Amino acid sequence: MNSLGFSHLSHTYDGAPQAVFNDVSLQIYRGWTGIVGKSGAGKTTLAKLIAQNAKISVCYAEQRTDSAPRHARDFMDATDKEAILLRARLNIKSDWLGRWDELSHGERKRLQIGAALHGHPELLVVDEPTNHLDAQARDHLASALEQYSGFGLLISHDRELLDALCKRTIFVENGGVDVRANAYSIAATEREREMEHAARRHDLQSREIKKLERTTQARREKAEQSRKRISKRGTDPKDSDKRERIGRAIVSGKDATDTGILSNLQSRLHQAQDKLQAPAPRYEMGITIEATAFPKLFPIIFEDRTIEARGRIGIFGRNGSGKSRFVARFIQSRAWNRGELLYMPQEITADHSAKLLKSVQEMKNEDKGFLMSLIVRLGSDPKALLQSALPSPGETRKLLLATGLLQRPALVVMDEPTNHLDIGSIEALETALKAYNGALLLVSHDRRFLASVSDEVWQF
């Protein structure tokens, strides 16, 4: 069996007025298929629908790492050659499962993927596997996933990993799917060209319609004048000369010709309007982060390290080297006043996500409107977000960022800020942080991102 078919997949969240997916059909093939799209577009929902409808064994390695994965104990206790090699390849330590709560999220992710691969599912769904991973761990993970020979679905914003593993790509957008028989970069380039072509065609069609509308209106006015000219109503019965001229006009058929031309123009206009297809909406991206001055807050000295008022510090290091623990201690070291700090942790629990969404839903309309404008400029649909029961991890990070911006923070602290975000949102955040005039403390495995937004790097 080299392919799996899925027909009429539909899903509507409880209380939502419209479906996330409605009557979607697609085919997946043996090997890895990438699933890509903006945060909140429905990538995880689609993958879960496929997993639920597959009539084969399935393992879903979810995006969150709140709890230890199923069958983790079987994997850690296994003594077969494959298990030993997997644990070695992913650098998994023997005591990890016993101290799950102490592990970094990168360490948790590696154990999660190892347990999933060891189970030999016929269908394996991996949701954002490279979140939290350092460069070396990411390479080990890619090597391990490459060995999988079943039906693999990879949900990711990691372009390098998508291109390395996937021969096919599913784009999730506007409640539908676009399946491409190419790796991500090639497929994305194809789609971009097609969208540009569609936009040009729409522009040409719109111009043609406007031209037809002007011509039709001119013909309509001329036909109306002709109708008035040939009408005998109101003509003095004794005015024989005028009645004779009208009669000759009717006989000549010229006005009937004008009417025929008008009818033909109206038909062409209706056909052109029917053929006009609006291109997919493309929203302007980009946000601004403004800072409020707190002269007495800086310099901040913590554990022999100093953060100046406009210091831009990046923190880099291997998984488990203590980066997140350092940030957590720093956040807990003082009572922060409103407006002093915007903190985005590495992971946000589902319970925290639900509470955050509820607080936004209960906001005053003015604040909520501003917040939703930021969500749009970070590439997500605010209407769909407000109607969801639980925002995706990517949407949660956008909500947390947007609510923090309302306070104009003097210091922004972010632990792995690019995790869960789609590519466009990462670029928008990077641009905003580069222009931000407050203090930054950023933890990231993305060297390029750190180099772009920080002036100083602390190696852990």
C-alpha cells in the first residue's frame, strides 16, 4: 500500500459559526509530506482529522510537551538494537523520564520523537518537532526522522527540515488545502508565481469590466435618448411634421440597432463579472513595539550580569545548559510594575492559553480592536481566533505579544520567541524587535535571528 485516500473531511469547533474544514478530500503517499500554513490556519486540525480517519496504526507526536508521551516507558526500557541506537542518536539520557518536569522542552521533544519512532506506526504525525532544539539536536532529529519509511506527516515552519524530508507539501489556507507534489521551497515558489499571475489577471479583468461599464452606460444613455425621440406619446396630434419624422426614425431601424448593441454590451459585462475571481487576500504584515521610559529600572544587575536601558542581549547554548532556568530566576527575582516587562515564556500550557483567550474576549471593544489589528499584522485571522475554543500555540504567542504591546514595555524578555510562529510572523517580529527602542533579553537557538536583533550574546 503506497497511498492513503481521505474523502469529505469536515470539522467545526463547538460554538463556531463556520467549519474549519468542509468536505476536504486528499491523498497522501508513503514517505514524508509537509503540512504548512499560518498559525491558526488549521494544520493540526487537518492532521488530527487524517489520523482519526486512517484505518492503520497511528502515532501523533503533538506540538506541546506538557506531559510525557504514551509508550515512553516502553521505549526507555527497551533493550533492542533499534531502541539503543535511537536513544544514542537523540542523546537521550536514561533518567529523563523520571525527571520529566526538570527537562528542558528540547529534551522532552527528543524523548517524545524517539518513543514515536520506536512504536513503528504505519502513520506518524509529527507536529513542530524542531521547536526548542539546538542545532546539534536538530540534526540528530532530522537523521532519525529520515529513517522512517511509513506514511509521515510533518507539520513545521522549519523550511530546511521540510525540504530535507518531504517530497510533497500540503498548504492549509482559508478552510481548504492545496496539495503539491514538490518539496516546500519549490511548491511555495510555484504558489507565489500563481498568486502573482492571478493578481495580474484580476487587475486586467477589472480594467476590462470598468471599460465595459463605461461603454455600456454611454450606450444606455444613447438608447434612452432614442426611446424618447421615437416615442409619440405627448406629441400634438396636429403636428404632422414631427409625427412623420418619428415614423421615419422607427422605420430606419437605427434605434433598434442601438438597443441591440446595448443588449450585447450588457451580456458581455455580465459574463466578465461572472468570470472575475478575487485573488486570495494578502494582508500587510508588520508591528511596532514601543517602549515606556523607566529611568529607575536600569541598569538591572542579576547574577553578575547587567542589562542596560537599551541593551540588546541574546542568550545561546545547548539544550539543558540552563538558559530557560536563568530567565525564570530573573523574572522571579523582583516584583515588576505594569509596563516595565513583557515576558514570553518558552512554552505556554493549554490552560494558560484558554485563560488568555478568555481575557481577550472580555476586553473593552477599543482595546480588543487594537489587539486584533496586531493579530492581523502578525498574519492570523482575528475572527477565527476569537471564535476558537483553544488557540494554537502560535496564536497564543501572538496574543501574548499583542497584549504585552498595549503596555509599551521597557524590557522585553522572550524565551525561544520564534517557536510555533509561521515564517511571515517570524519576519514581522524580527523587524519589530530591530526597531524597538527598549531593552531586550532573548533566548534562541536561531543564530541568524539573534545576530539580527541583538548586540551582545551570552553563551551558556
